[in-house]
Amino acid sequence: MAHEHSAHSVHHLVTGFGADRAAHYDTQASVNLAGAQAMYELGVSALTAQLDGQDSASLLFVGLGTGAELSPYTRFGVPGWRFTGVDPSDAMLAVARQRLEAEGLLSRTHLHVGELRTLPPGPPFDGAQMMGVLHHVEGEEARLELLREVTRRLKPGAPLVVGCRVGHDPVLMNVELRRMRAYGIPPEALERRRQLFATIRPIESEAALFAMFARTGLVAPRPIFVSLQFKVFLARFEPGAAG
């Protein structure tokens, strides 16, 4: 999803992702995050590259939202792959359901309304993706809890793509806001956004993010996409490596 998911706390739902916003979310996301479509394609590229040659695979998507991050799979020649998308917002998944049906992906996608911890147990997944969720979870322990909830559902050696805001650089924030202004976002909305991000405590650095990865058995993180302060990494789950 693209990628201001304040609805996706591991502990509670936050309002703001209902039907009124779901209908316009993808348009907003393309403005809020420069290069969103390229990010989706690179996420698919990373997972398909890691699992290349597998005729069948099951992938987990945490915070699937409107389903846009699944769309590139139609071009990657993996008709035997299956997807599970989890999101707390029924309205967002309603949009995803329509999109995936139109793109021929719905028949091989299971959509689950709720937080990840409410997804019933099942066979471990071959890989997973979590875009725009982690930085909205408050506190390091809760973030670690979410990462562990993801990894406990993965096969050993499974790839995981994680995208989140990293750092709180006021210069880069001004770049982001100036771009949004050019796209017609009114000054009062920009000021609300500035105030919002003044209250959010993002992951402070790549080193801090990688330390959380290490504690949850995620190894060898590699950057695959950067858009200002939004960064996406490909890592691998190795249970014995958890510190």
C-alpha cells in the first residue's frame, strides 16, 4: 500500500481509512510518495527474483490496502502463485477486491480484514511484503512484535520486502511538502501534514531499522527503492540468526 498507513498499528485501528478515503487513496498516494508505481514494481521484481523458478508460491502482504502493490504480478509470468492480503480496513479491501477482479488476480488472492495477528494460522509463506506500515507502529517493542508476527509466518530463507519512513530530516520534509504544493495540495493541508509528521516517531536511521531486523532473524537487507525519506529493503528470514 502506498503508504501513509496510520490505520495499521499492531495494537489498534486508527480512523481515517474508510470508504470516503479508500475511493481516492491511490490518487493521493501517487502524490504523497514520488515513484509509488516504480516501488510496487520493484517489490514484485525483488520477490520474484528471490523465488525465481518456483511454479507455485504463497506470498503474504501486510497492509495490502487497495491492492495496487499486487497489480504488477500480471506482467511477471507467475500464474501459479497465490497471495494473501491483510488489512484492517474493509473499505480499502473493497477497493482491492474490485481492482484484483478486473486484473484477473482475485481468484488467487485471499483477502483478510483485520490486523495480521488475527489471520488464522496456516502453512508458512514463501515470502512477504509490508509497505508503509512499520513507521506507524508506536515504539520499538511494538515494531519488533509486528516484525516477529510477520516472520513467524514465513518459511526459513523466505524473502521479505519492507518499506517505511526512515529518519526525520526537515530539509527532506520541505522537499516533500514543496512537491505536494506543486500538485495542488492547499497550504492548510500541507501545514496539517507538517504537524502530523512532527508527532510521528519514525525509525530514526537505517542502522536502527537493521538492528530490529537482526533481532527478528531478518538478514542481509538491501535497498531496492528510495523516495526521499521512504525506503524499501529486501531482507531474508533466517530463524537461527535472531539476536
